[in-house]
Amino acid sequence: MEYYKIAQPVPGKGMAWTYYELEEEKIKRILTHIPETGETTLYPKPKMKTLFQPERLTQTDAEEFLEIWKSGEAAGS
């Protein structure tokens, strides 16, 4: 598995991070997380299957993705 992330500002909330989990260059799961507010949205079966402009993303590790995913599940996201 490979993991990527990208951030974008959300007015009044802070930076929203979008994380992608890929297997063989296909997106398996996506999550968005706003650390300042604690909001997490999980997309276990995303409609989007390939990354658009992957060169703009930052590679991350499984630990970071899975930690946020588990906290989102626990919160009922």
C-alpha cells in the first residue's frame, strides 16, 4: 500500500488534510481530517479510483493514515 496526503485551507476551520490509500495505483480509501476542529470524514469506497496530479501530493506512511482512520471510526464518521 502507498499513502499520500494534501492540505487545503477551510475558512474558519483551519487546514483540511485529505489522505489517500492506494494499492497498485488504485485508490482504496480516502479520508479528510481537520486537526484544529477534530473533524474527520471517511470514504471507505470512494468513487474516485485514480489520483489526479499525484506529483502535487506528499507521500506519508501507513501509521499516520491508519491512526486517523481508526479515530474517525471511533467517532462514528
